[in-house]
Amino acid sequence: MQDFQKNSNIFNLLSEGVSEGIIVVNSEQKIVATNSSSEQMFGYMKDELIGKSLDILGHGRNLYGICKNGKEFPVEAGLNPFEFYGSTYVMALVIDITERKSREEELSHWARIFDESLNEIYVFDAETFKFLNVNKEAQRNIGYSMDEMTSMTPVDIKPDIDDLYFKE
């Protein structure tokens, strides 16, 4: 830990220009360096994490960071091992993915509504009229699978309507 701290000026110079949180741990999983982005992300003051176990910042298979105040938030971390003066360290680049997770959950919610609706829902390309997506209820009612539907248009399932109907 001391060798790394002796050269902390080099680390600070390189890490402070990065928006991702950077956390460096030694082979005992003790934090030896952080940048201001990681300190801000986790709610700690400068150097407050030095010497603490990495466990203090996160847990679980789906990665969640834990702020100083106990609040959890989803993170993505890239681990990069390296050697420095004969000691092994791991640098973690940490990104707060709260917004991304929120968007993914919202999309998943709408996808479930689309797929589980008892109403028939058809989505097709405005130029080619080929189906892009058809929910399960529509597939069940008309008797075609989604694979079959991708080569079809609304005219194929409603022959009394022609392409002009959709162009108006």
C-alpha cells in the first residue's frame, strides 16, 4: 500500500480527468486509491476509503454499490489487474448505471403490457407494411407465428383492405 501511495501524484494526475469512478485495491482487497468521481459516486470524502475493505462499496451478483449513507445503486465495473513495484493491484472502473437500469425496467414493463394484452396489437413498417412485431393474442387469433408474420403485411391477413388504405 505504501509503494502505491508514494506515487499517488501520478495516479491523481491520470485519474482525475476521468468521469468514471476509479478504485484501486491491493491483493488483500483493501482500497489503496480512489479518484474524486468514485468518492462522489459513493458519498465519501477524499481519502476516506483508503485502507478500507472493498466490501464496503458493493455486493451481489448484480452489482450494486453502497453509498456511505447506506443507499444502494446499480453499477457496472470493469476490473483491470496490474503490478506495481512487485505488488499486485486491481483497478476497477465503476459507472453508476441507475438511469440505464431505470430505462431497461420501463422498457421491460411496456414489453410485458404489449405481449400480455388481450387486445390484438400489430406493429408494421410504414413503408413496406411488413410486420415488425405482433403480440401473442394477435398471433393466437389469426393462427400465424411471429416468424411467419415478418414476411406478411396487413393485406395478407385482411384481403379486403388494400395498400392504399394505409397510405391515406
